Amino acid sequence: MAEFTVGDIVAERTVHLTRESLVRYAGASGDFNPIHYRDDVAASVGLPGVLAHGMLTMGIASSVVVAALPADARLLDYGVRFTKPVVVDPETGADVHVVAKVGAVDETSARIDLTVTFAEKTVLVKAQLRVAL
């Protein structure tokens, strides 16, 4: 199993989302809420544009960590709080940046703290995974 030291960056990556990404996620998840693909509907409910699915953003964040862990790693827990939406522009898309840093280590597990940003604003807070040691 991997060694974890508080403060170490476990992984860092920027994931580019497009409107096609949202359509693919909608098909996989079954979440066809039109705020995720129709500008007119998003605007009619006061949103700044079409939003990425919250669970897609959450999944992207965890996948950055999982990809950096050994194949035999076990995730024990994962939780986040959503603070800001990820608005996916029809032309330029959206870049979600994830930094995963070791926040705590005990005898049985390590807590990985995630910083997840879009357009230099934090979109997830209290984003933490616990990994078995």
C-alpha cells in the first residue's frame, strides 16, 4: 500500500468538460434535467448557463485520486459539499481543476483533502476521501 505523509500532494489534474461530456453523463446517469443541456431552460430558472451535473463534478474529483492510488487501494468514505456550479460554455467548455493532498493519517487510514475549482472559484468544499492503509 502507498505511504502517505500529511501535506503531500497525491494527485493534481485539470479535466476539460464540453457540452458533449454533459450529454454522455446524462445518458449514463439517467439525469436528463434540461438545466444540463438547454441554455433557455437554465436562463429561465436564473442560472448563469448550462451546468455540469453535481455528481459528475464529484465523480471527476474522486477519479483524480483513484487514478493515482495503487490498484489494491480501498476507498472507505467520500463526501463533499457543493458551493458553486460549473457552467459549461457551448464553445469553450469548462476546466475543472483538482488537487488532492494528504490531510491526515492514522493507523488504519489516510484522509485525502480535495481542492476542486472552476474559473478560479472553489466548487466543492469539505471534499474528502478516506483511504484504507
